[in-house]
Amino acid sequence: MILVTLGTQDKEFTRLLKVIDKEIEKGNIKDKVIVQAGYTKYSSKNMEIHDLIEMKELDNLVKKCDLLITHGGVGSILSGLTNNKKVIAAARLKKYKEHTNDHQKQIIKAFEDKGYILALRDFNKFDKVLEKAKTFKPKKYKSNNKNFVKLIDTYIEKDSNISWYNKYRDLTKYGYNGIIISLINLVIFSLISSNTSFYISIILSYILTLIISLILNLLCDIKIKKNVWRYTFIKILSLIIDISLMIICNKVFSIVPILSKTISNIVIMIISFIIIKYIFRKEDV
């Protein structure tokens, strides 16, 4: 049995199913073909096609199949390798609108260079790849091969196949929130400082801003529930830094309070981003 998996990418990969269908028609594929098509809409009398297959059932199919044909998703390829299956992988390409970029080419090449899989690049030569698969003996994959995973990341990073936004998503997201929080903090401080003392203004504006910051941090998927004490420590530390910088700027260098507050907010925003990114972000790797 041959299993074809196209992942859950929200773009079609009809091109691969067409070439598989063609090889069935030509008689080069005689096995039963089961397809997990995802968002790819394709009808064929030669293949058993499912939009989605439950994970447990998909795992069972991977274990039972004699050959896995898949796109260039790391998870899809690894599902075959960890079950000691022969894998043929074909990259989704941007020019056919199958993906937003061509990073799957690098992923497939990395696996191919290590002797783990066979790559399908020229769809007109699919019959030759199928023939090669009959005698292909894949190198046994070690699931703890961290250097290989790092190699794949390097391929993608080096060739700039990750969009700027995705590459710096955390920085972009926190940057926007940090600017908003800082502006709110400045507004609150300017309103309070006219009626209260210097130090009380700092503390009150910080507490009110903290409440808003907490809400935004939760919306940005930052782990707070499991890191309450560390989060509290960082916020107290931020308050100490805020007061210290305000004193230095205002009392020592005679900088007006609102400008002192601006300088303090910028410094705290940078420090907070570094700490939050590497301690509280949800996408722990």
C-alpha cells in the first residue's frame, strides 16, 4: 500500500496527485493508494482520497504502508522515517501557488543529502524515482539528531525562505505592544503627575499600565500562569528600574518628567522584550 500525505497546508498540491494518478494509469503503480489530501481538492477513480484522516488512523497507515509519498513538510517526512519507511518527497513551490515560499526544496535536499529519502524534483521523471524506490535502502534516522534539525533550520534561514514577519514575529508583536503600553503609560503619568507627587505618579501610572500590559501579554501567548513568581519578579524589577531612571534623568540631569518617563519606558521595553521572549513565550523550542 502506498500512502500519500499532503499535510494541512492551506494551499492545494494538485500537481503531485495528478502525476501519481498518471503513473497508476500507466501501470507503474499497482499498489492501493490512500491519500490524505488536506486542502487539495482532487477526484480520482484510482485513489482512495480523504480530506483529513484522524491522527491515530494516519499513524496506523504510516506503519502499514510500503511507501510514503509526501510534500516537503518536516513533520510529514519524519513520520515516515521514524517508522523506517521509504519516503519520496516533492516540494510545494511558490510559482505554482502551492506555498508562500520555496523552503520545502531546502528541507527535502537536507534529508536527501543525508540518505534518508528520495526527492522528486522533475515530475516528468516520477517513473524513474518510483523504480529507484524499489531498491532504495534509506539510512536509519536517529530521532535525537539535533545537529540535523539545526542543519535544516540553517538551510531555510540562509536562503531567506522565511518571510520577514514570521522570522521576527515575536519582535514585531512585542514591539507593537510595547509602543502601545509605553504611550498609555506616558498619558497616565502626565495626567496623574499634575495632581500628585513625583514618586506617587510613577507608581500609580505603573500599576495602571501593568494591568493593561498583563492583558496584552496574555493575548500575545506569553506564559504567565506557569511563571507567576518570575513574572512578578520581572515586573517589580521593572518598577525599580523605572524609578531609578526617573530619578537619574529628572533629579540628576534635570530632564523634564515627561521626557524622563519616555527614556525610562524605552529602556524598560527593551529589557522586558529580551526577558519575555526567552522565558515566557509559548513557542518554546
